[in-house]
Amino acid sequence: MITSMSNQRKEVRDCRHPTVLCVTSRTLCPGDFLKQVDRIAAARPAGLILREKDLSPADYQTLARQVMALCGRYDVPCILHTQVQAAQSLGCRAIHLPLPVLRTLPEKVRRAFSILGTSCHAAEESEEAAQLGCTYLIAGHIFATRCKEGLPPRGLAFLQAVCHSTSLPVWAIGGITPERIPAVQAAGAAGGCMMSSLMTCADPAVYLSASR
């Protein structure tokens, strides 16, 4: 996806699976997490977001260093999540931040990231995200998912509203499967984010082949 989201569309086309972003969750991975990350990176999605919210800053930074190295083998962008200090310490210029966290960052810090993303839960948030320097958005949750059990999905109409409200690339999240990628693209999204399925599948390359 990405060394700079301004060239995102060109770089996405260079990836083997340019319509898929991986979002990690160690707790969903039944085996060796780093081996699974290596398998996912080898399948070359558009990027990998290292979420792992439960880790301490020190433990997150240790894991991020390892995951960045694995992604680097396959030229897959590694996007850190929330941990600004870890990104700065590791020289990582790609980060995804919740909108409330993004609002607190000084402009100088935001500008240091060439890839800056946030999650939108309302179409009107896209304008604020763009003003804060975001280079891509994640919108969701679009389909029903066990990760949001009991919460109704926002659906494709919501995704379309977000996509129409911004010129930034928008990635759908929530219940995304390879078979649903055409539907989210038809709504205007660049592609979709996958977490549970990629954390648990035996062969990410085979699984993602259905998204082409």
C-alpha cells in the first residue's frame, strides 16, 4: 500500500493482493503468531496493521520490531497502531490512530508520518480526518462479525456515504471476506480489512486468491 499514502494507489497496484489490508490479533491466532505474520506477509497484502492493543508500550515495541522485519522481507508496509512512541523509536513512518488520539497529536508529530490512518464511524468524520492529515480511512463495521457481536453492522450504504464524503482511500472493515471485496469496491472503497480469517487460515496466499 504504502511508503506514502499520496502514492498509495500506485503502490497498491504493485502488491499481489492490493485490495486487502491485514489487521492483526495475536489472541485469535491458534499457532505461532510470528510464523502466521510471515505467511501473511508472503502473500503480499496491501499492508499489515499491527493492532495488539493489550500489550504494554515496551512489549508492543519489541513485537513491532519483529513484525516490521518480517514485513520488510516481502516489501509489505507495516502500519503500527496507536503506539506513537514505538513508531518514533523504530523509525516507522506509518501509523493508525483512533480519532480521539489523533486529535491530541501536535501537527509536527502528525506530519512526521507519511502514512496516517484513522477509523471513521460516521461519514462526517472523514472531513476532520483529512484536515488532521490522514492519508487513508477505515470505515466499519460493514457486515456482521463476531468481533462486534450484538452490534448491528452499518452496511454498504454507510460505506458508500463515507467514500462519497472524501477523496481519501477508504478501507472497509467488519465481516470482510475475499468474496465480499467486489461489493465494498462497488461502494467506492479501495478494499477491505481482514483480521480473524487471516489470523486463523492455514494458507493466507490461497485464501486471498479469491479476492483477485
